[in-house]
Amino acid sequence: MQSNIIISLLALVGSGLCDWPAPGTVAHDSLNPVVDTLGPNGNVIKKFQPLLHIAHGCQPYPAVNKNNQISGGLQHTGTTSGGCKDGNKGQTYARSMTLNGKFGIMYAWYWPKDQPADGNVVGGHRHDWETSVVWLDSASVNTATITGGACSGHGKFKLTSNPQRSSNNVKVEYYTQGGLDHELQFTNTVGRTYWIWDWDAMEPIVQSALNKGDFKKANCPFNDNHFETNMRAAYV
């Protein structure tokens, strides 16, 4: 009987039905990016991943690990890139869905702080999430073409049917202007890619951490609470 109970509990955890507690926080620079970890649509997600250029501020960092812990972020003081200059820490997060006959891929990045200017800036804050959505005419890695794109900024999306791109990859820039918090825009400047962690390939404990994690003023854009709403707002 005891062995049957253990097996049942293991099956419950494996099924993703375990009610994980709210995640803890760890130092932002203690987290490391996960190598490409992709789900059923991984080939098309990888093919169309954006090229991200950092024009200002922090480099992107990991937001979560596999131990039910999220980044504690950074206080928005000192220099705009103070404590977050490591260009080898970046992680691209991805999640996809079909909407109105198009296949949309949300690519997202996390920054430990959002600080538009040096010093203790009013309006800056701990944690930042931004996202770029790429819309395709199908989910076929061999035949899909880009039909539009969207970039996030200040709780809204900038939409275009013809985003700047290099071959299959839209070109996206993280920047600030007018003393406002950082945002994304499509750009002519070529950036780089990072290892991708696809929502559909994440362990349930990781999904739970992103669903329940408190990123203060910066919401995780692709968790269950926000993903579909954001995709509809980003639809082109």
C-alpha cells in the first residue's frame, strides 16, 4: 500500500498538478541561463528568434531556476548598468500560440532593474520584463513567413506588418528616451540571440515560479496570468 501511495504522489508531481508554494528569491547574478530547451514548436521558435541589441542599461539576465526560485533583481541606484553588465547571462524566454489563423511567438527577456539614468532615479524600479511578438502565417518551420511583429513598452505594444529583420530574425532594441523607463523597438541595428527556454518545455515547478513570482512593477508577460491577453494586444 505504501509503495502505491508513493507512486501516486510521484505521478501527481510529474503531471504538473502539484501545488508548488510561491517561489523564493536569490541574488540576480547567481542564476545562469539554461541551454536551448524547446517544446513541440521548438524548431520554428528557434528559426525566428529576434536579434536583441542593448542600446542602454542592463544586459538581460535569467529570471528563474529549476529550484522554485526567481531573481531578486537589483535596486535602481548607481549607474544604469551597475551590477548587470555580464553579457553572458542572457536568456530568451518563449511561448507560442495560434490566434486568428496566425502562429504567434512571444519572445521575452528579463532585466534585474529598469533605471533610465544614473543615480537614484524617480520612476526607475527593480525588475523589468519586455517582449517582442513575431507573427507567422503558419507554424511550419519549412514554409512559415513573417506577417508582422510587436514590441512592448510602458504596458502597450508597438505594432507593424513589416518589422526590420535580418533574414528570418527581426531586429529588436532595448532603449530609453526622454527619461522614461526602458522599452523595446524594432531597429536597423543588428543584435544577438541567446539560449531559448520555451514555456512548453519547462518543468511544472518552473512554470509555477513564473506564475506566482512577484516581480513587483514588472509582470512576467508569458505566464498563465498574462500570456493570452498580451498576445491579443500584440496581434498584427
